[in-house]
Amino acid sequence: MVEIGRQLLFAVFPLALAYAAASDLLTMTIANRLVAAIVAGFVVLAPFAGLAWNDLVMHFAAGAVVIAIAFGFFAAGWIGGGDAKFAAAVALWLGWTQLFTFTVYASLFGGALTLVLLQFRQWPLPWSLGGQAWLLRLHSKETGIPYGIALAIGALMIYPETDWIKAVDLSRFAMH
């Protein structure tokens, strides 16, 4: 059971990040149930990563600070509610140790994504792509930016440096 838990450390968070990014791209939403599953995954898998009680408290504190700041951004209309909740769930997994680096990466990728989408929205869509509802929504100038993509990429960039991955014996996955 412990070995399965450690193997899940390797995959659960990255898969959830990829799902959230794809969901935000295709629907411009990150479901509450996905955010809840990310938080639940943290709670279930934290013992397999060897997180001590005080580490757990600090991870939850990082998530709480991010949710407070992100909801301020949401109230100002700068980000969506799903992005705010997703950012907090990501902060819960990363904790204080990786939070600054995550914020830098997410900001850089978010800025690049915003610039690319603003340019994309200036061009007409080819008629052959006009039947794709998700692409029409993404192309609309009234639509926001699917910032969950940038949040997911930022987290994936630093995930290999986290305690979660350090708890996994990666030598088992090496090619011989």
C-alpha cells in the first residue's frame, strides 16, 4: 500500500493540473469538484510524502493566503473564480517553499498566454474552424483568459523540485 501511495505521488498532481488546464482551455471553467479532488488528493497523499504535522499546517497556510489574495483579484474582476480556487489548491500542494517560484512561472506564462490570445483574437478564424464551440469562445474578445493553463504550467515546471517527487524512488522508473 505504501508503494502504491508513493507511485501516486508521481502522477496524481500532474494529471490533475493537465486536466484543469484542458478544462479551462475548452470550457473556460475549472470545476469545483476538480479543485476539491486536488485538495482531497493532497490530504490522502501527504502521509506518503513524509510531510510532518507542521509541514501540513504550513501547506494549508500557503493555500489560505493564496485563496485570500486570489479572491481579492476575483472581486476586482481580474481573474475568474475557478482560477482563484485552483491557484489556492496548487499552493496547498506546493507550500511556502515553492510558492514564490510558482508565482513567477505562472505570471510569466500567464503574460505570454495573454499576449498570444490578444493577438489571436485580432485575426479572423478560418471558416473551417468556425464550428468549434471552444475555439469560438477562446477567440471571442469578450471572453477572459484561461489562466488555469498558466497556473498548471507554472506548477508543472517546479513539480520535479518538490518534496512530493523527492519522496518517490525514481530509480524504479529508470531504463536499464
